[in-house]
Amino acid sequence: MAKPNYAFEKRQRDLARQKKKEEKRLKKAGSKEANVQGGSGGEAPPAETGEPGADAGGGASGDGGD
């Protein structure tokens, strides 16, 4: 009778664990991208709210240049 190869079994368990962890990480990263692109969910900060041109520091109005 052949003896069991415990090292091989352990390696297979480790590979399966790593694969599952990687799939979970990719799924999590994909859902974050979907939230940012789709705008669903309340986690994305409101970046473009307020008056248009309010944070533009060009000095185009009221600097008295001429």
C-alpha cells in the first residue's frame, strides 16, 4: 500500500486557498470600479458640486491688470 503524500495535499490546499483569495480580491476591485464609474452607492465623494469655475485660480476676473 502506498503512503499518503501529505506535502502534495498541503500544497494543493494552499493553491486552492490562494486562488480563492485572488478571486475575492478581483471581485472586490471590480465592484469598486463599478461604483466609481456607475455612480451607485454613497461612498464616492461629490467632487464636482458647487458653482462652475469656483475653484479655478486663473485670476480672470477682478485683478485689475491693465
